Amino acid sequence: MIFTKSRHWAYEQEWRIFNATGDISVQYDAKALKAIYLGIKMEDKLKLDVLRVFKNTPVEVCEMRRMTGTFQFGRPRRIQ
């Protein structure tokens, strides 16, 4: 499934891709992909798979972080 955020955030031109089965193929312009943000509950094995796919590419891979004691997210940490 592919989602975008609320229209309020449209200026970010962000797409969100969620897949619970692992068998999705998405066509996109590789030059348009700037960064990937991994969710805080993403399994380590899947994170490693993403890192392998985008190794030696200009795509930034970042990991979301939860702020201690709140329900907010902190600044994503770049991991590749």
C-alpha cells in the first residue's frame, strides 16, 4: 500500500510505502529517492536488508527515534 501524509504537509512531497508481506514491487524514478526513514518498531533483519539494498547509493537511510518520556519522535538518526 502506498500513502501520502495529510495535505497540510504536502510541501514535503513525501510518499509512504507500507508492506506487511514483503512481496511488493514499486516503480519509481531512482533520482527522485533522496531518503528512507525506518520505523521505530522495524525488525533488525529488515533494517539490514534495506541497508544492503541502498549501500553505495546516494540515498540516506535514517532511523526514527522516540523522545524519552513523550509520544513524540525525535530527530531521525542517519545510519547510512
